[in-house]
Amino acid sequence: MNIPYTTIIIDDEPPARERLSRLLLEFPQVFKLIETAQNGTEALEKIRIHRPDLIFLDIEMPGLNGFELLEKLENIPIVIFCTAYDHYSLKAFETSSIDYLMKPVRKERLEKTVLKLQNVSLNLSQASIKELLKKLNDNQEQTEITTLTVKEKDRMRFIKLEDILYFESLDKYVTVYTEGRKQLCEQSLGQLEAKLPKEFIRIKRSLIVNKKQVKEVFKYFNSRYGFIMQDKNATQLISGRSFKGELDKWLNIF
């Protein structure tokens, strides 16, 4: 395998792809970025066309997640996982063919990956890799995403999920609300709903709220509920009628 490694970045968050792309430019002797992909389905096609030496792979994505993507590949390249999850067992990544980077990816941590690549084993069997993926996939349900990446002019900001009050979709844009602040998010509500932990619930087609940030709930007319949030403005949100059944399961106090 030639160096620099032909490389594809696979991540559904545009800010994360942009950040990693910039970092790889600082290691031109190691990485040759040839493509990026925003989901598993797109990545599958690009991997089959370009046959990269190495991929940086987000784990949790809409459609095909990272593990499901790899299971569909006949020949698996060197894999470096990039994820916002905190609880994957690091022991699972002891193999020299796979590394693991926490988001936001730091240059100092990427330098360690570069050192590890110097000792990568090119003879690790596909069966061994797939066995590792099975173990990782079995552990996936025990993990929770902990941060959200948003773009802010020429930089990126990482928001702790616990600080988010709610998400609101208006027209083609999704806004993230925290105390005294709102920012645009480049993911759709559907994409967010697929990866957010159980502390978040969709109460309306255009609203996802953080249960832990709800101060009070009251019955609203026409089979709806009102939610008063814990911010200083005591923001009030109203649920949609079609979400009553799911909300009743959560709000089994009425």
C-alpha cells in the first residue's frame, strides 16, 4: 500500500467533514483526501469506485450506519472511526488496523493516529475485522451521543446535549435553542431524531425537546400539551395532535 494513503471522509455532519478535511491537509505525506461522503449509502458507492486505502468513518449516520456500511464491503480499507460517542470500549480498537477518534477531532490526537499507521498490519484478515465490527455493533446500544456540532461563521461550536432546550424546524432550517442563544444546525429534524438519546422527544413535526429541560407540562385544548421550558424566559411550546399517543406514554401522570 502506497503512502500517502488515498482517503475518504464519511460523516453526515458538514462541519465535522470540513474540520477533518482541514486537519488532513496538515499531513500531506500521510493522507491524500480524494472524496467525502455525507451518508453510508453515498459512501458505499464512492468506496466501490475509488477503492481507497483508508477511510475516516462516522459511526452513527442516517440510513446505513458505519457498521452496516462496512458489512456491505467486500474489501475493507483501513478504518479510523470518528464519533461523538463516549462509551465505546477502547479495547475493541487495539487492532493495529483500526483506530478511534473522539469528536471534535484534535490535531494532537490525529498525530497519534499517524504514528499508529506506521505500524499498521496489512495482513489482518477480513474475518478478523468483521468479528471486531460485530462486537462493536453489539455494544452500540450502550452508547449515547453527547455533543452536537454547529457551524458559526468561520468556526465550529460544540454544544453539550444537556444544554440544549429544544430544536425547531422552520422552512428548510433547523434552529438549536440553548439558554439565551439560538444557532442554525445543518442536520434535519429527522437526522437528529435518529441519533439523539432518549432524553429527547419529538412533540410536533417541527419540534424536538429535551425532557430534562422541561419545567412544567399542562393540558392544552384539542388533545395537545403545553410545555414550559426551564430557560429564564420560561419558553412555552405546544405539541401537535398526532404526537399525543407517544407523549401520553411519557406523560403518564394525567
